[in-house]
Amino acid sequence: MSHWISLPTEIIIEILRQFETEPISTPYCLSYDEILIPTTDLLQLQLTCKSWSPIAQSIIYQCVVLESVSQLGIFISTLINNGIGVLVENIYINFTGGSPEFLVSPIASIAQHCPNLKTLCSGSYTANKFWEVIERERTHGFLTRLEVMPLLDRNLSNDISVIMYNSAASQLRQRLCELIVCDMDVDLAEDRLLNFPNIKALRFDLTKYANMYTIDQQIKNHLSIEYVSIYYEDNERDIIVDDRNSHTGVLVSSQAKRLYIESDVHTRRFYSYIMEVFPNLENIFLVHSNSCHNQILLPSTEAAQLFHYLMDIPLAGAHFHFSGSQNNFMVQVYDKSNTIQHLLLEYKSVDRMVNDPSYLTINSKDSIEGEMDIEVSFFEGVPLTLPRTGLIEKSGYNLLSLEIDMNLIYDEMNLVRNMRDGIDRNSNSSLSKILHHCPRLRDFTIYNTLLYDFGEGFQLEQKTQVYGDIIFDNSMFGPLFLPSLSRHVCHISDMYIKGGYFVDRDQSSNILRGDNVTYIDIFMPDTRLGSITYIHEGTGVDLIYFTLLKTGKDQPDCYYGKKDSLDTYLLPLEPSSSKEPFSSKDNESILCISIKCVDIRKITIDIDNFQYDLDFNSNK
């Protein structure tokens, strides 16, 4: 035990920190900073060594989250009787119910016994009582270090609550770090924030359209502001949606790193304004609070400018409408900074029953650095095949993974007819072009797409190798696609095919050669495969017939599988000497899979989440 006592305080703290929860976002705060909550394990751990107890208590009481009235009562009793108030820095009262009046006495006790308190937060239903007590206790000399107090709920605010909030905020003006600014029945003055020198997070609740364009003046003298949120609700009902009024003398707020804006309508002037005012953002979200029906259409040049602005922000979420051809716009834009390494492109058709213009949605994820999701929504004319985009053609060199979803809805005979009639290759891309423009690509996934061919008329300079995953999910394969892919790709580590349709290589007019027989034809005679996984979707399977023919051999290896005697599940695949599917009953569903390749290590067939594995010795 003496060894534990002699440990340096810094090491003991690190040990105790391991028994806190995963970081969670702070409730009821603008900043959304993450906090750690002590677990019951930490409470037990402090009992293992008496000398550790003071250190453990400094961690346990630093941040207090109260989830019930009983917890609040116990905490107040501990404050009064045990003198641990000096350790408390943050209190979050995270429960509802009961009359707000019962909080008056506990809040006063907190104010009087927690001299180092920085954060005191609660939900909106009790906020009025918090402001009342905070203002009173501050005049009595308490809460001298308080930086964050309950926020004003914009959905419940009225003249009285605004007055009460402003009065409490005024008492804390030298320390307050989070502030709400409202323009209810008043005009915003440029000096509104001068008495709040330490503001870091700021929210504007606006009802007057003109005040949207005073934000730069409001925050010009506050270099400490890092987060700005703006809520605008159109109470005037006289906004010119296509507002093009220019703004002169805009002040740049380079200190702001995070921006959230929720508004009834985003105008051309609005987009231009935020791009000028906030050049150094690390996080931005632009939200339409109502339906998108009446949103303006940005001219393509302005839309491209906004697109490139958003692409340069590490964490971005926005959607906007633009005029002109979606295909032409997507070819025009690209990743100027070459920071995107993981790209998801999703194309979808807007419901024709809704009078909505087409729009584009951008979302980047903070979980994976360099990941960007882009959704292109068409009112009509969604491409059938892989689309052209400047994100690949102009800035695809650094892409490591790519996902493309065309959201194709299968009309089998029409799709075959499209294959026969030909594809407009001026507005569509091909997999060969993608691999050419993305030489570092390790993984790619293609969903719900018509795969006509690999790239007719566009040849790769040399055969390529894919050392990651290739996934085809619910796509339709033309008769030339896989053979052409094989001629250009000599090695694929892992290939996954989930569902989808295969048009016969003899270009038969039928996708399926029988009502009860599904044929999967993976013809890749020039490719060495690490593994292939086929995931069957749709109705159940009664019989499996599988053939593998390696290039250079005359005879295929044949396997079959059938249901057990009780007709409940498929038995493992067994070798077969037959080269053709065996006879079956009229109502039995048959899955026929044919693979031709240079070599393969493993084949997996997944039916109803049950896997059938065939392992092969590559040296044979």
C-alpha cells in the first residue's frame, strides 16, 4: 500500500480519469463542449486507498449532472454538510417535472456554497427561476465566477422572459461566455455586446430580416467569439426571396470557427454575406427551418462559389438549390484544396408530386477526416449510369475510397432496352475513367447503378490492381461490363456482389432465363481474385448450382447444395460431376452461379444470412 501512497498526484489523476464516462455533449449549452461524468466505479475506487480520496473527490465533484429531484436533494445536503462546494465547477440539472418554484432554495444554496462555480444549466421550463435567483444572488456577492447560465428558449420566449434573461445576463456581463441576443420589438445596436468582453458562443434570435446583415457589426470587437448561431423566423412576411441587394463594408470575422444558421429562407445575398463574413470556419451547418418549396435557385456560378466554400470547411452540412443542368454543374465543381479522401455521391429523384426544385446536399463527417457526402437531387432526368463529376475528373487523385449510389429503380425490360439503344457517354462516366482519374483508389462501392460497360473507347494505360474492396450493391450488369473490367484489372483483393441483375453475355432479351432460376455470371477470365462474396437478395433458394472455371483449364469445378430432408435449410455445398443444373421440382427456386477467373482463394455465398464458404488452394 505504501507504493500506492507514494505515486505522484499526476499519475493518480490519470488512473482515476480512466473511470469516467465517454465524452458527452454538454446539455443546454451553446458551445456543445464535451464533458466527462464520473462512474460508480470511480466512487468505489476512491475507497481502495484513503490518500486517494481527496484527489478522487476533486474529479467527482468537478462536474455534477443531476438527473432527478432526489439527486438534487442529496447534492444540496452534501454541499451544506460536507463542505465540498469549493470543488464544484459545473452543474447540469437535467430533469423536468414539478413546479419551478421548488428550485429557488436549491439554486440559492448552490450559489452560496460553490464559490468556484462556472456553469449552471438547466432546461427551459425552469429557466425563469434560475435567472431570478442568479440576479438576486449576484447582487449579494455570490456567483462571481459564473460563465454559463440557462439559455433563453427561442420557441418559448416572450417580452417578459427576454427582460428577465437580459437582466440576469447583465449581472454576469464581465464573466459570461455564452449569450443570446434577441431583436423582439427592438433594433439591434452596434454596441449591444460591448459590455460582454468574454463572449465565446453567441446566438442571435432574429425576427427582422434586415438584422441578419448586422451580425458582422455586432461581433467586430469580440475576438474571443468562436461559435455563432443565427435563428431567423420570418415574422414580417415581406422578404423578397430573390434578394440581390449588395452589401458594402462587410467586416470579416476571422475569429469565428463554428457557424449554425437556421432560417425560413436563404437568399442570394445571404449566401454571399456569410462567405464574406466567415472565411475561417471549421464547422458550418445551414438549415432550412421550413420546407424547401420556395427556396431560390442560385445561378450556377454563385452555386459553384458556395459549393467550393463549403468544401473547404472540414465539417459542413448544407443544401441549396441551383439553376441549370445538374450534370453540367457537377462537372464544373471540384475539390480545390484536394483534401477529400473518402467521397460518397448519391443521386436521387425528387418526388414529382411535390413541387420542389432540384437541389444539392453536402455533408462532411467529423468521424472520418477527409470524408464528404454529396447528394444530388433531380426533379427529373437522373442518370442511369455512373455520372461525370469534376470531383473525380479534376480532383480525384487523392481519393482513397469512393461510393456512388444512383438510386436506380429497376424496370428490367426498360433497362435492357436502354442498354441496346446505347448510353449518352457525353453526360455519363465509366469505371475505367474513374480508375484513371483516381489512381490511389483502394476501395469503391457502387449502388443501384446501370453498369453498361467498363469504358468503351477509354483504355487504361496499363492494367491496374485493386488491393481493397470492390462492392457492387443491387446494380445491373451489362453483358460487357465484367469481361471488360477483367481485361483492365489484373488483381482484385476482395469483391462483393449484393443482389442485382445480370444480362446474359449472349445479350438475350431476358434478364432471368427462367421464372424459378436466377443466373449469376461472373466472367472475369483475366483477373486474379482474392475472394468473391455473393449476397443473395429476394426470395429463398431451394437449390444452388455453382461452377468455377479457371483460365487455362478445360473443365470447371462444379458444386451443388440442396435443402435438408425437412426442407428447412440448405446443406453445405458438395462437389458435383454434372456440368448442368440438376433436375428440380417446378416450384423450386434455383440459384446458378458461374465464375471464370485466373485464380481465386475463397468464394462465399450468403443466403438468408447463412454463409457457404469454398476455400481453394491457390498453388494448385
